[in-house]
Amino acid sequence: MSLFPSTLIITSSPILAQKKLLDYLSSLDHQLDNNPDLFSFTDYSIATVRSLKKFLSQKPFNHQSKIVIIPDADKLNSESQNALLKTLEEPGPDNYLILTTSTPSLLLPTILSRCQKVKLSSPNIKSTLKLWPITDNPKKDLDFAASLTSDKTQIKSLLQDQLTAYQQQLIISPTNKIAQIINNLIEAIDLINCNVDPKSALDYFFLK
């Protein structure tokens, strides 16, 4: 299995992303656990991105290569994404970066252009999603937002689903309003990625 130095796995299925990731690791003779030559992101700060330079500059301990995994790369804010560009372009010999995302539209175009893109689809993924009704009446819209879920951890996924739905709608019926809604959804998701309270980010979207 051929693997480019910088690869982006695009799928809305975590199971498919994990399977593809394990296939890549196996092809490079790597394992996921207890691997000193593998760096997997759990913190998406710019400090973590900058620490990659030191990790990749060191010789591997037990393997012929070193690997960086960035799951849900869309969690990186703009500053962190910009800091990652040089590493994606020149990871160094026998170094590999593997990113995953379900929402490539949240990644900078310069990130996308530096990666080999692998798109995975699942037959279980819904082809169409119901669009949220947006009335431009603040009280009605905020009441609707409050009715969506009581679990804050679900809000980002709901926003990402709507982003996908409105992007599909934009292809079918391109209007300035739909384009603006897409921009507002991206802003709301960015707020959550920057640790803003998800409920506040959802309200921000509907108030916009």
C-alpha cells in the first residue's frame, strides 16, 4: 500500500477512518499502542504543532519511519493549521503525517493542497439531511436551538451535519443566503474548536 508523506483521510465514518489508519500503520510496520515512533494528537494547540519539529527530527527508536496522526484535523484553529503547513510540505525523510476529517471545508485550502486526499464513503451515511428552519425571528430560532439537544457534546456534530446538508443544498440551489448560512455554521464550529461553550456557539449561529 503506497502512502504519501502527508495524507488526509476524508470520511464521516469514524470506523472507516480508523480502519484505513490501521491499514497505513500496518503497511509501515507500525502499531498504534506503545509506539515511541508515533505521535498522535490529543491537544490541538499551536504549541503541540510546533513540537512536531523536534519529534520528527529525532531518529526512530524501533522502526524505519516516524508517524504523526492528527485525528479530526478540523479541530485545529487557523493559527495551528498555518503552523502545520511547513511540516506537511517537508516532513523529512521517512516521516509520515496522517490526518483525518469529516469536514474538509474547515481546513485551510493550503492544508488540503499539501496532502494526498483519500475519500471514504459508507453506505450507511445519509445522502440528505433535514435543514434546520431559520425564521430570522430570534426568539423562535433560539427556542428551536434549545429544543435540539440537552447534551452539549452533541452540538458540534449537529452543526457539522447541517454544514454538510447546506453544502449539498448550495450545489442544488446556489443563493447568497445559503452561502451565508454555511459561513455562519463554519464560524460556530470554529468557536467550539476554540473552546467556546457549545451552547453559546449554537445560539451564536442562530442569532447570526
